[in-house]
Amino acid sequence: MMNHTATHYLTADLKISDVVLDFPLIMLLMEHFGIYVPLQEKTIREICEENNLNPEVFLTFANLYCGFNTDSRVHFSYNEIQAIIGFLKKSHIFYKEEMFPEIRGIIKQMYEVNNQQEMVLVEKFFKEYFNEVIEHLNYEDTIVFPYTTGLHGHILNRTPVEQPFTCSMNEYKAHHNDIEEKLTDLKNLLVKYLPFNNDQKIRRNLVFKLIELEHDLGIHAKIEDMILVPLVEQMEHLLNDRR
């Protein structure tokens, strides 16, 4: 398992390769921003400049991965909207095309050696959970993100919104449940109740993978709730004032 916490806030002058070696989950963060190895001896600031990314955005997200909450004093401008949405979209691809298929594969392996009735519950629970998360991600991809991009376009072009808003952050927050918390029931089933049947290695891999998913989904939700939503609400208020 990878460590999820760090002792000190990351800063822009740190060598990004050192950060990755100390905290490997930062590689996943980098991928979501379209940043890939090799990193050579470059600092976080240099890597961000090469990728047209505000270092404060990278550092805020990176410190979330390291176990720190966002600094309430950090306020991003509307210019960061596209980078934030791009990050969230790539994280959706990661869930759909990598994380979820891997977990389903591990569950299938486990069922092959432990076909007790309780394993049917594990498969059923994850399938239902998976479908709920996909529905949430699709809602963001097809409704929330295009809506946000549209608001940003009106602000950049200084054009009014003549029609009522097609979405709102109040609606989004009502739709945005803490989906990562539902993984607790599945972890409890695996650790506390599912009878053992020569499946320890597979079960351990599954629990570790669920913890990684839970960690990443928690960061995903914080980015949306603490960074994206306030920015969009600011844009809504600004455009409302122009009407």
C-alpha cells in the first residue's frame, strides 16, 4: 500500500521527481493533468510552466493527495476552470477504464476460489455501486462540465446569458452524494464477515484496491465541492448581475 499522508506541505521549488519517489500517488495526479515521466531534475514550478498549468492549482491538488485540506486562502480565477475540468474528466476515464475493471477482475478471481453465498453479495454490491458511480460521473460529463464551460465562455466573451441557467450548483450539490462513503460497507463485508476459503492474497489485493479507490474518490469530491462549486457559483452570480 502507498502512504496517503505527508508531513509537510509541498511547495513549487521542490523537485517533482523527489516528490514522486516519496509519494508515488502523485504520479496519478500528474497523469490527470497530462504530465508524464521522465521528470529529470525539474521543479514543480518548471513542470507546471512547461504544461501551461498554474502551480497553485497543481500544489493544491497535490497537497490533497498528500493528506492536507485545501488552503481557504487560495482562490482560483476563472482562468483555471478548464484545467480543473480537464483534471476531473481524466480522473473519470481512470475510474471507468482502469480502476473499476481492475476491481471487477479481482472480484471475479476471488469468486473462482471462494464461491460461497456471501461472494454473491460482494458481486451484487459492487455492481450496484459501480452503476451508481458511473451514473454520477456521466451526469458531470454531460451536464455539469458543459454547463460550467458555457458559463466561462459567456464571461470571457462578455456576453449575457439570455436564457435561464440550464443547471445550478444547488441542483448539482443535491445530486452530488458522497459516493465514496458507500465503499465502507463493502470493506466491512470483506474484512469482518465473508468466510475465508483460501483467498487471503486475492482478498488483500481487493481491500487495498478499494482503499485506493476510496482515497481518490474522496479527493475528487473535495476538488468539486471546495474548488469547482465555489468558482461556478461566482460565475453564476456575476452573470446574474449582468442581466
